[in-house]
Amino acid sequence: MESLSKLSHDPLQHTTTLPSTLLSQQLHSIFLKLLSFSTVILLASIEAFFILHQWKPIFHFLFLCSFILFFILKIFLSKPPPVYLVDFSCFKPPSFCRIPFASFLENASLFQFHDAESLSFMAKILTTSGQSEETCVPPALHYIPPKTHLRESIKEVHMVLFPVMEDLLSKTGLSPRDIDILIVNCSGFCPCPSFSSIIINKYSMRSDIKSYTLSGMGCSASALAIDMAQSLLKIHRNSYALVLSTEILSSGWYSGNDRTKLLLNCLFRTGSAAILLSNRKEAKKYSKYLLFRTLRTQRAFDDKAYFSAFREEDSEGNLGVSLKRDLLQVAGETLRSNITVLGSSILPLSEKLWHGVSILWKKFIDKSSEIYVPNFKTVIQHFCLPTSGRPVIREIAKGLKLGDRDMEAALMTLHRFGNQSSSSLWYELAYLEAKERVNKGDKVWQLGMGSGPKCNSVVWECIRPIIGESKRGPWADCICRYPIMDVD
């Protein structure tokens, strides 16, 4: 079979053939405009005829009913189609990228960047992070000293994005030229040409594709990209949207001794995900999930929150991301605002009432009482939490009153693959699918939190049985070993 990247480059074909999806979108838009205009003209003409001939009031009443019916039909026809998650794929890093703790610390000691205190600090972070000895970093960080220049970062882009995209297209039976919208997110590395241009060039995608590259959005970027794709699919009907999420680590190694910047060296690991969305009517037949709800909140307006995770140089000019001491407090405030709005839209009335009554009770009667935390498990069956570290996972679960099974996907993803930034949410969903826990009708909540700070929620509803995923995907060779309960 011809390689996905070796498609026709015939310029005549690209410029003279109008893609069928674009044509159908234009025809649909023209049809709606003509229908609206014709109906208004027709109804106005009929009313004028009634007035001129002094017809009975009943005819004016019928006209009014027709006018109301027209607007109801217009709202129905203009309603954006549902968005479906057709399928997704996660990158399985090759075994030669594995970095056991001993190798990590030995290499770091040979870099001659870090002093003894920094090495001791990183050793402590590694052993308490909740990661296993099987996590991976890109080849550039296995060299001594690490290769952090542009060429190695571009090689890493190719390594993590091309295989995962090809796997997704293979699973869904689509060609790269079937994609109408492309969104690529990576926080710390922003090449020129952009990520989306790299993908379009590699796979000879269409000239009219809507392409976007998101940077600087942190670990919440994948959930944010899903929200962005949903907004675009409201406008562009009968379309496929492809989201690629990753974090490039080759250019992100911090070479100094500032402890607030050393954390990311220890926590971030290699990973990527490709997600295919569609608003086509026929997509419901073969898709896995329906996009039920998205929500974005942020606190960049507050200085303390804004500077809680900040990329800057240290006193010696080494570039790194500082994680301040009040980061957990800021994260809690950001999460609280997000779940408050989300809960108001998806929780049952009983949970809303209990929460509202507890607020009033605390404010006017007993100020020492605790505010009731709504039980999200009344509507959500599965949770994909940020893999920002074991303490963070447990604190978020505690705040939401979740049990061990609810945070299992996050803890096991952190253990096996580390913190893969924005793509971690998809490794967690892959874990739940590999365990065959997601049933038709279940809802899955993906919660992404990133620098800014921002908090993004995506809620999916499973629309078909999901079986057989334990034999493929990133967990295929190890799912039988999980859960590992003794991760403390």
C-alpha cells in the first residue's frame, strides 16, 4: 500500500478540483440563506395581500403561526451538529528511550551542569514522584551533554507525531486529504515553519485545510484544543478535525541549579496523542464518544496566579520553567472556579440544592461548617486527572471526593509513562479502555490544568461498546500488570 506521505503533488489537481467537503459546506450555507430569504419574502407578500384585501383576522393568525414555525425550523436547521470522537491513538516510546533512575542521575552528574545539592534534590523528586523505571525521554537527552539544539528537537517532532498520526489514520481508514481541520499543540517548543505546517508538508494535505498551532498552553492544551475543534466544527459542517498533542523535551532541559526549575527535568516524559473528531451524520455509527460538554476557565488576570508557573532565566542565564511555592494553592482556586461552572450545567438538581444550602448555611448560620462538595459521580463514571505528580493527583481526588479507583487511571499513567503534559489525558483514557471499564452510556471527564493558569474540562459520553483495546495501543504489553496498588 502506498505510504501516507507519498501522495500526489500534482499542482493542477490541487488547484482545479474543488474538494467535495468544501463544496457541500458552501451549498449548505447557500441553501439556508436562500431558504431564509425566500420564506421572509413569501410571508411578507402574503401579509400584504391580507391587508390590501381586508381578510378576516383568522388569516392574520395563520400568518403569525407560519412566521413562528419558520423561525422554529430555522433554529432547528441552524443548530450545530453534534461532535463525535471517532478514535484516538497514543504514542508508545521505543525501548531505547527508557531512562531508569540510575541512568538519569548518572547522566545528570556527567553533564557538569548540576552541583551535588541539585543531584540530591532530583534524586529525591524521582523516588517520590510516583514514576516507574520505564518512563522515557527523547534520544537527545541521552547524550552527554544533552543535545538541545533545533535539529534534535525537529527529530523529536518527527519521532512522536508521525507514527501516532499514521496509526490513527490506519485505524479509521482515512487519508490525510480527508482531514478538514488540523490543530497541533505543544507548549514549550515553537518551530518555524509551524507544527501544523510540518504535518501538512509531510502528508501532502489539502490546500484549503484549516490549520492551527497552539503553544504556551501547558498541560491543559489538549483539552483546550478539543474545545477549539468543537468551535470550528460548529461552523464547518460535514468535516473531520484532527488534534495532535505533544510536548517536545529536547529543547526544554534546564541546565542550572535553581530548584524551582529542576522539577520539570524530573517529571516530564515523552508522549503524544492523535485525536480524530467529526460532525458528520454518519460518524455516529462508528465513533466511540459524543462530546457532551467542554469548559475553559483561567486566572491569568491575577498576578500571583500568572507568575506561579513562569518560564524565565535564572541568575546565570539558564532558561527554565519556575514552579512557585503557591502553585498548589493557585491550582486549587483555578480548579474550584472550573468545577463550579461545570457542576451547575451537568449535576442533578439534588446536588445543586445541597451545595447551595451549604453555602447559605455557612454564610448566615454556622461559619465554621464546611461547604458541601457535590458528588460528580452521580453523572460521571470515569475520571482522567492531571498527571502533575502523585501528591497533586491525590489532592484533586480528595477535593472532588473521589476514591482510589477513580484516580487509578491517572496514577497508573504517571507510573508507567510519567507526566506527558497535555497528551497524558489520552493515555488515561486508553488505560480505561484497555481495562474495558467504559460502557455504552458512561461519561468520562478529562480535566486539564496548565500554566497561565488555566483549567479545561472535556466530558465525553460513550456511544458504543468498547472492547479489544487491551490488545493494541500503549498499554498492550503491560496492562495485565496494572493496577500496581503499591505506588507509594
